[in-house]
Amino acid sequence: MTGSTTSDRPDSGGGLSTRRLLAVLFREEWRMHTQLFGGWRFALFPVVIAVLAVGATVALLETGTAQGTIVGGLHALAVAFGLYSGTAGFAGSDMLENVFGRLSLLLSSSTTLPLSRRWLLGVFLLKDALFYGVAFVLPMALSSAALTGFSAATPVAVGLFWLSLCLVFAVGMATTVGLIAIRTRGVPPWTIGLAVGLSVVGIWATGSLGAVQSVLVPVRGSAIAAGGLAVSTIVVAMVSLVAYNPTYGRPSRTATDRFARLSGALPFENAPLVTKSLLDLARSSGGVWKPFVSASILLALVAALVGVVDSITGIVPAPGIFFGGVLGLSAFTTYNWLTQFDSLEAYLAYPVSIADVFRAKRIAFVLVGAPTVAVPYLAAVIWFNATLLDAVVGAILLAGYALYYYGLTVYIAGFDPNEFLFDAVRFATFTVGVAVALVPTLVAGFVVVPPSVELAAALGVGGVVMGVIGIVLSSRAGPRWDAKYRTE
Amino acid sequence: MGAIRVDGLRKSYGAVEAVAGMNFTVERGELYGFLGPNGAGKTTTIRTLTGQVQPDAGTVRVLETDPATEPLETRRKVGILPEQGSPPSFLTPREYLEFVGEVRDLSADRVADQTVAWAERLGFESKLETLHTDLSRGQQQKVMITQAFIHEPDVVFIDEPLANLDPLVQEQVKRFLISYAAGDNAVFVSTHNIDVAEEICTRVGIVADGQLVTERSLDNGADEGEGSLLELFLERVEAEETRDTPTLEHLGS
């Protein structure tokens, strides 16, 4: 930037104080969620989080999982949630204005009112951190009570655990905002991706993973280390905000005509709809690698967890069954990427039925999802030395469960998988649906190693059945959402 | 038989009655203006006429099809320019129009010819390879106008046809709409712009609180003693006591 206008100065909020803006943003956030999901369904969401967190903690303790593993897992979840929440930083630029701009009148008001966009974004992110810190991270922290048991010190323990989770949640947010700020300075995404990838490999290669893990679990470390992390996070957040270029506009992109050739090559009735989905995915930020990166992150988290469990208890699950069951969950993120920039209403201008649109999405999901999970799965079964039988059963589970999770997501959430994350009823339904398939599979994967032929056969049949259920659910999603859109 | 026929149409969203007994007919050769204040029921009516929304009551016929029971058949025959434009898409205009052509079963050659013709007419030839999401709103509107006419439908539904267009292109679009309707087609235009309606429409219907409150033919201009279309609009809408519309007194003061 060569110069900044009055409204670009970080302290420029016109006559509006930061505290007042925070209050208004909180009100808007609350109304947005209650409007989208209904007041009580959103208000119940923290309760669902608390029940899930405490329930999972108790279940893991009962099955012999070490406390350290559970604490580490909760902190990993908080970091991941923070990384995700930080993407709200996109809203300050025009990159995702179509997603956030429609939802937040205040956030887009810097274009019409004498308010600094950078200041507005900073306060917006602070609001997000506080809002999610209370509504989502606090319920997670209640699992501390299940870890330590109830006593007079429980409130203090929960409070400290909450602060620890909040801190790493903020670390996640600051990291994402920092990366976005770098992006607004014109650094190409591939350079940022390469730097992040090299950093991760570097940490792993130099054996620094343990050190990073200990830093990111402040409640287990010293107060000085936690304070250092807090100060570093604040510095990164402030520097990011200063570095963030509010006037950044991505240059127009062009593309050669690929639609007709791709559509002609696809042997499906709904080829044009499938082609549109694939090109939208391939050309949006991150390209076709987005689903693969999501699945790889899932693989890395689960593999790390297996390593920790092994080091503490000496138990290693059957890799095929374990990873086959868990990696199927990437169906949710893959479908999310496929619908990220799509709107069901828009298709109603064409002579296509909503059922056709859902069928096309299912084909696109299979085309994208199959290689997305196949590579991480193969890597896992090779790395953990799966037996042939275990690997084959795991592959069947992976395919069947991925279709099932996909069908479940589409049936419950339609074209907006992201939105149901904050709807207590839908989220609880999805969680129960996932648990029904996943929990027995994981138990079997841990108990019978390597799997017997009988168990393998039973699990294989189970995988096929779940896959069929998934296909039925996704087939019924079309008529279900068609009725909703046309009558409500 | 009218190209569009609506009898006793009703549609509610929960407690809100968006369309409360709508009746009108549009013939071929007409450019029909659908005027009304915000929230009068215009968009809901268009969505019902194009099979996007199921009516609660009433009969609707568009080119002898029933949008309520055969929405795909209706949408196959008509062109639609939706109110909210297009979602952010990563196709280029050329690819997007190929997509629309395939969905509408048009030959590739015809789509290619129409794409070039429309790009020249509306001035987006240089943007044919730019990602749709990176186009300005005006350029996106031009592409959306093209998709509504690419199959040369007998009936076209348009919500705010001139939104975001520069004055030169506005003139071209207005002239095109007049000539298109004159070619034995029906063009149904929903707009807030009374001047534009008065300039291009052959007939207008004024909507308030989900009902058609009056119609006026504009073929031969206003009769002696009749006020302007704006006066008629304010008078009829005010008579319906529409809450969100300023009164004549407010405007006068």
C-alpha cells in the first residue's frame, strides 16, 4: 500500500468504540445463528458439545486410554477448530465476500461507512474468538471434570483447562489469519502451501514433534511456557492484522474451455452437472488438492493418536479396519468442498430436477472421493504393516462407510453441510449416525488383532450394508430437499 | 389461450401470505411489466410460474404446462433471469453457456453461435475466457441475460432486467426486449423501475400485498385524464396500505 485513507487506519472506528462494535457484532452473530437454525436448536449446541466431550472422555477412560492422550486429543481439536474459525479472516477481502458478505451486514459496512476495514476485521475476529471460546470451547473443557473426578477443586481445574484450550484455539485462529494476511500481500497460495508443508516435514524430520505437542498442551506445561505462547499468539495476531492488506483484490483469472471436452468424456446422464461440480472444485482456491489435504490431515491426526496409544498401552489396532473406518469420515469434508461455492436454488432456473442435482453430486463425490481416500489408506496399511485380509476388509469398510457418511450428510444437511455444524438437532443426529457405524468397528479393530476370518467377513458384510444404506439415503435426499425447497 | 394464465394463486410462507389470490393473463406478443413495492409478492409469483415454488392454491398455466405438477417441462420451454443473479461459479462465460446449452439439449454449434452473437450484442467478447466469479456484477448480468435467451424461448421471465448494466447496454437490452416480444413471444418483466416499465412494456400489472390491484395497457400511451404510471402506482399501492411504501404525502414533503 502506498498510502492509507482515514478509514484504513487501524484505530479508525469513527464515533464507534471498540466495545460498542463488539456488542453489536455479538448481537448480529447470535441472531444469524438463531435465524439459521432456530433459537433453541442453536442454544442447545453447546450442550451437545458438552455431552459429546464428557461422554467420549468417560468412554475413552473406560477403555483404558491414557489421560494424556485424551488431553492431547482435545487440544488438537481446539487447534483445528481455531484454524477453521480463522478463515473468517477471508471475509475482510473480496475473496470470500460472496460467502460471508451476505451474512454479516456489519462486516461489509466498511464499504459504506467511514470505518476501517482492518479495524472492523480485527474486532470481528476478536468477537469470534470470544464467542466460540464460550459457546464451543467451554463445553469441551467440561471433560476435565470427567478426567479428574469431582472435588472442591473441580471448578478451578475446569477453568484452567478451558484457558488452555482457549489459548490453543487462539493459536489456530492466529495462524490462519497470519497466512491470509501473507496472501493479501500477493504471495501465491502454492508458496504458502509449500512453506507450511516444509515446516510440517521439518518438525517431523528433526524429531521436534514431541516439543511441539508439549507446547500446544499448555495445561501440562509450565506457566512460563503458557505465557510465552500467549504473548507469541498476540504478537502474531497483531502483526498479521497490520500486514493484512484490506484493499487486496485478486486479479481476474482466465481459463481455457474445458467444459465441453470433460462433459463429453463423462459417460453419465447428468454429465453437465457433474462437470460443473468438478470444474468449480478444481478452479476454486486450493484446487482439487483440497479434499486430499483434508483426508491427509485426518490420517495424520489418527496416525499420531495410534502412535500415542501404542506407546502408552502397547495396543496397536488392526490398521486396515481402523483406518478404513476412520478415513471414511473424510466423506464429509469432500462433500463440503464440492458444495462450497454452489447453491441449490440456482439450479431451479434450469430444466433439471433437484434429484438430478443430487445424483450429479454423488457421482462427483465418488470421482473425487475415491482417489482422495485411497492414497492415504494405502499409505496407512503399508506404514502399519496390515495383513492382506485386514487391508482388504479395511478397503471394503472405507468404501462402504464413506458412502454411508456421505448419504447421511446429504440427507440431513442437503446442500449446506457446513451449516448443520451449529444446529444441535442435526449435529446430534449426524453424530449418532456416525457412531453407530464407527464405534463397533473401532472396538473390533482394537480387540481382535489381526482380524479372524469370521470377524473380517462380518465387518465386510457390515461395510457393504452401510454402503447400500448410504446410497439409499443419498437417493432419498433429492425428493426430500425438493419438497422442502418447493413448499417452504 | 394466453401464454401465461394465473387464477386465484395463493402462496404463504408460514404466517406470511406472500401471494393472496393473484389473477392475470399474459398473451403472446406482450411485454408485461409486473410492478410493485418490496415484499409485494413479485418474486414469489415468478418462482411459482417457473415451478420453483409449489403454490398453496390456484391454477397456473405457462405455455399449456402446469408448473406445479410439471416444473421441468415448464422450465424447458421458458427462459428465466433470476433476481439474485448467479452464484459464484468458476466456469468462464463460454463454459457456463455450454453448460446451459447441454442442460437444455441444444447443439454445440447453436450454443457457440449464440454465445458469439450475444457477447457482441452486450459487449462481453473480451470476457469469454474470464472466470465468472471474477467478472463485475454488470458483466455477470450480461451472461445471465444470455442464458435466459440462448434457447429462444416463447416465454421469458425476467427479474430486474437492467440491474447493474451501463446506460448503453440498458438501451440495447430495452430495444431487444421490445423486439423479442413483438416476435410473437411473451416477456414477463418484474421491476421497480416505473420509467423503464412505462417505456418498454405493452401492459403493466401493479401488485401490492400479494394481489394484483390494477392493470394498465401502455400500447397507446395514457388516455386523456389518466395520470402517469407513477401516480397510478403510488395511488393504488397506497390504497392497499402497504406498510413499507412511502405515501404520496411523504414524497411531497
